[in-house]
Amino acid sequence: MTQQSLDLIISGGTVVDGTGQPGFAADVGIAGGRITAVGALRQQAGRVIDARGLVVAPGFIDVHSHDDMALIRGPRLDFKVMQGVTTVVVGSCGSGVAPVTADYREHYRLFLSSVLGPAADFSWSTTAEFYAALEKAGPSLNVAPLAPHGVLRFAAMGMENRPPSSAEMERMKELLEEALMAGAIGLSTGLIYPPGAFATTEELIELCGVVARHNGIYASHIRNEGDRLMEATEEAIRIGREARVPVQISHHKAHGRANWGKVVDSLALIDRARSEGLDVTVDVYPYTAGSTLLAVILAGGEEEGGPEDVMVATAPKRPEV
């Protein structure tokens, strides 16, 4: 039988294939834009890349990003692709860029543009229209969007610090349903950021009932990552258990020197939930730092150390800092 001709062979690298098995020496053959052979390849190819001494791996998935607006402004997303990232999850921490109301445009400018970047145009209103704008922009990588709870809540009831009325809850459910129908993979929350911080556990369980019908996930920047880390972790697990949805705890950590080491206990809590059959997972930073709005840290009373512990990433009105 004639061997399939290959367009490209990546030769002699250490293949780490994402299955969890140790890396192994192999050639990787590509034809028609797809990997078609892995092993000791003897075929000819139009091009050969010598990967000896290098690792050959699938593209990385950035499971927690805030690239929502960056994908519109600069869809090549060089800063991700050049790190090997080929899929980004957006709509994280309950924040995002859809659905958009007239009031939200101003809210975004004042509070979210420093995180998500300046608005490109806001030519969309609904979540489906935003996803269509993403498609039109032609990003260089895959995009998996979450429906951001904070934006849904803002659309239904603004910045009100109270439980939603029946009508407001139904509106949030409608907006969530629309997002899931348009392609969202689940719901995200940012429970230290207003207005998401104003939501009760019961509100989130009810919304996640909608997510469950679409086989989606619940991804959460949990309510506390410091002194009350265990209680916040328990809340996320409870939401998953009662709504019957998988739970992803975002950038899991113990904030504040007094709390360092608490992740031993929180991870044990997660392990117990998993042993009960619940789908609970976490992601972590690849560095020993956190990133958020300085105002959130100060408002939460969780500041520690001195100025040497803070790096200001952006301050448009005070560039000298």
C-alpha cells in the first residue's frame, strides 16, 4: 500500500500529546492541514522542520482570559499565538462586552476599559451580534465564550445591590438562554466585582439551571480568595451540586500572607467533591502574583505589605506611576 504523501514533517522532537502520558520521541506528519501520522516517519514531505531538542505539543488553551475586546481590535492576537495558545476562553469573571445597553456603554468606559481595553465600536447589542462581530473579525485562534453574569445582571437591573425581582430574574434567564443558544459554553461569575458581588447563592443556582439544560459549565472567580477561601470554595461546589453543572474555579489561590497554604485545605475540599462524582476543576496562574483592579483590593480591605508589593500595570490618567 502506498504511504500517504505529507506536506510537512516535524522531525525528531519530543511529543507531548496532552493525554497525560510522558513525552516521547517521534516525528509528526501533516497533510492537508491535519496531523495524519505520528511515529518514525520515512515518507517524503514538501517541508521538514528539525525539532530535535524541542517539544512538539498541541496548541494551548487559555482557559481564563479577558481578550473579549482585543479579539475585535486586533484579531491576530499575536501575544497569545506566539506563546502557543490556539484557543482562548473569554467572558471570564462575570465581565464582558455583551449584551450591551446604552447605560452599559458608559459603565464599560468608566470601569471595564482598563481591564478589557477601550471599546472598539460596540456595533452590537445582543450576545449573538457580538459573536457575529467576532466571526467577521476573523481571529487567528479559536474562541470559547462564557456568558458573563455581571453583564447579564447589569442589563436586567443595573447596579442594584439587592435580589432581583421575578421579572428581573426572568430577564437574566432570557439573556443567558440567548447567549447559550448563540454559542456560549456556560456562565461565568466575578463575585468580588459589582454587580456580580450583589448576587446570592440562590440567584446563581437558579441561573445555572439554565446552563444545565445546555450542558454548559459554571466558571467562577469565587466570592473570597483570602480569609474566607473555604466558604467561597464551598459555595462554588454547592452551586454545581444543586444546579447539576460542572464547576471551574478560576485562578485558584489563597490571597494574603496570612492565608498562604490554605489551598491545601481548599484542594482537599475539591477532591472530596470530585470523589462524590461532582465535576469540579481549577485553573491557576503560572506565577506568584494576582491581577485585579486596585480599587477592588482596597475596598475589600485585603491590602497587605507596602508599595513594593504592587505593580501598576495601567493608569491612563497617571502615566507617571
